[in-house]
Amino acid sequence: MNDAGGSFCDSSGAVVRPPIAWAVAVLAGLVLDALYPLPFLSAAMPAGWVGAIVFLAGLGLLVWAAATFRRAGTRIETIQPTTTIVRQGSLPLQP
């Protein structure tokens, strides 16, 4: 990340780390649901199964992304410097 002073810091510059952002989003969702519940699905649809499918899809996306980053040789941790830019699929950007 470049600043006006010309110094260079190779990091994401994330203000909030991803696990903390996820936890805040989950807590906000639970609080909003408790304060103002809205029906998402009809009573006939099994909400547990829909939730499980969405969770498994997200988990699959996480595994695919981590495998793509590892194949490209870059780091997943946001506090570590980036070694390769991954723009699409599993093809790293060549310098």
C-alpha cells in the first residue's frame, strides 16, 4: 500500500481481519433477527436443509480458493506479504 510519503508496505491494509468481520456479521444478523424477525422461507420448506446447503457451498468455495492460492504459491494470511497475484482460476499473474 503506497502512501503520500512514498513508503511501501506490502500487506492488504485490512482494517478488520476476515475472521473478526465474519463474526461481527453473524452477530449482527442474530441481533437483527431477534429484534425484527422476517420470514425468509415458507413453513413448508425445511430451513435446516437450506442452511446446510448454503454452508456447504461456502465451505466448498473456501477450500477451492485456498487450494488456488496454494497452487499459485501465494499466502492466504492477510498480515503476510503477497507473493503472487491470483486473478482468475488457478493461473497466477506472471511478473
